[in-house]
Amino acid sequence: MPIPSRFANRLTVPVVAAPMFLISGPDLVVGCCQSGVVGTFPALNARTTEGYAGWLDEIGQRLAALPRAAPFGVNLVVHRSNSRLEADLALTIARKVPLVITSLGLNRDLIAAVHDYGGLVFHDVTNLKFAAKAAEAGVDGLIAVTFGAGGHAGMISAFAALQEIRSIFDGVLLLGGSISNGAQIAAARLMGADMAYVGTRFMATQESLAVERLKQMLVESKAADIVYTPAISGIAGNFLRQSIAAAGRDPDNLTPPQQLDFGTTDAKAWKDIWAAGQGVGGIETIPPVQDLCRQLAREYETSLATAGQFSCRQAS
Ligand SMILES: Cc1cc2nc3c(=O)[nH]c(=O)nc-3n(C[C@H](O)[C@H](O)[C@H](O)COP(=O)(O)O)c2cc1C
């Protein structure tokens, strides 16, 4: 399915800058939207519901001055450990947030409520079973969070995930996992995705809330520096090896936490041990986000224009 026109017309490149706990804030969101990329943030990044209201006000006001800006979105963690869900959802509905991204749980009432005001719901999934459930529940978009994605990630390859999910879903399909440049965004489209879902690359920008040491670590790291483990939050995800070691734990001998930590309670795990995807190897700079978006759009256009230049001999 094509990207809804009220979205597509305002994009310079088919990208959602994925929500990242403790990383995405108003400056990153507005910078993305201003540059034609859908900017998003987890509601939980504002540490209270009142703080979340303040962020929505600020983003709304700044975007109102930019009529061509891309729409923005928020991520709601639909997990029983998120005691703020009801209050944050009520605010999301009252402010008519254009895009709601749900993770760690599916909620039919939420989908209906967002649809009632004209918003879209994208849901993030790591396998076909979850994708089928969400498709049946009526989400507008499915995000395939594939092997190598930053944070909680699936174990399925991007190729396999896209073909399986596409066969049961004709809504907006997004691909997440290790995407760091415009050629990869073009590749995602050629593979059947409508949009790319890019997290880690946006962490290494001037506007992200990441501390300087984390930004530097992203520039210095390669895919082999990413550890896939359930030992940090309680479910499997990708984290920077060096940050695990710096926090005093042995990356090669990790023990699972006593309780789940999705950032909905004290967020201990996420403060010192930093999530990142295998796409770190493609990060060499920490640019202003508008420069990054322009670069992604340029690389995307060039890659699409040249993709057909290799001509094979006629098949008999
Ligand atoms: C530091 C970090 C924090 C994240 N926090 C969240 C979050 O709060 N909610 C969520 O749905 N996904 C979260 N994610 C996952 C991203 O939204 C997205 O799925 C992922 O970054 C895509 O893969 P990539 O990082 O390889 O581009 C996080 C990822 C990272 C790297």
C-alpha cells in the first residue's frame, strides 16, 4: 500500500526516525520533520505525563511555523509495566498526534481511539505471528524490526521478514534494522517495504539527547561491537559491548536481570548500558540532523536512479 498521501506529500525521503528511549527529544523531532522525515519520540522520554504535555505543546508550536514539515509521531509502550499508558494515551488523543507507534503490546481500544481522530497507528513486530495479530487488529502500518536493529530486535533477516509480512499485510510496511544510509533506504523499498525505520543513525546527530561519549562510541564501533542479549532489559536486544564493559559487566558472561526493565519503571539498565544496532559501522560523523536528512535523501535518489543501470542479458 502506498504511504498515505497526507504523509507522503511532506516527505523528502521515505523515513521514520525511530523513537529511542532517553535519546529522542523535541529538537531531534522538529529537525527531522523540518527536513521531510517523520520525527518521533517515546512518550516516556518526558519523565512525567505533564512533561509529555509540555513536549507536545513545544513540538506543535514549532511545527505550526513550518507548513511543509513532515508529520511527527509518538511511541507508546503498551506493556502492563507502563503505569502512564492511560494518561499518556488520553493526552495523545486530546492533542491528535498524527502518528502513534505502539510497541511491546497491542491494544485494540487504542487503535480505535487514534483512528477516531484521524491518526495512524504503526505497530512494531519481530515475527510473523505478532504481525498477523496486529494486521487483524487493524493497524495502519507494521514495522518489521529485524536482526541487527538497535534496542529490542528480532532474529529474522530483513529479506525473510519483509516477504512473509507482505504476504499477509497490504498496509504500510516499514523495515527497521541497521539502516544507516540512503542506499539502504532505497534497498528497503526495492525489497517491498514502503518506508525505512531508522534509529541508531539518528542517535549520532547533534540534536539527539545522547551523551557525547555515546555519540563517540557510535562513530568508533563496528557491527562486531554489538552484543545481542536478553541480559540487559529482560528481552533480547542489541547493545554496545564497550558500554557493557564500562558499566562493570562482562559482555561475554552476562546474567539476566531480576526483573524486566523497559524504561517504564526506573530505567536503570538503559542509562549506562547503551542500545545500538549493527548499522554503527556506517556512522562516521555526528552531523546536525538536517544535514543527515539531506544526505539520506540525496543518497536515496542517486541509488534509485542508478539501481537499474546494470543490464543483464535477456533470459531465454
Ligand atoms: C537507544 C535506543 C533506544 C530505543 N528505545 C525504543 C523505545 O523506547 N521504544 C521503541 O519502540 N523502540 C525503541 N528502540 C528501537 C527503535 O525504535 C528501532 O526499532 C531501532 O532503532 C531500529 O534499528 P536501528 O537502530 O538499527 O536503526 C530503541 C533503539 C535504540 C537504539
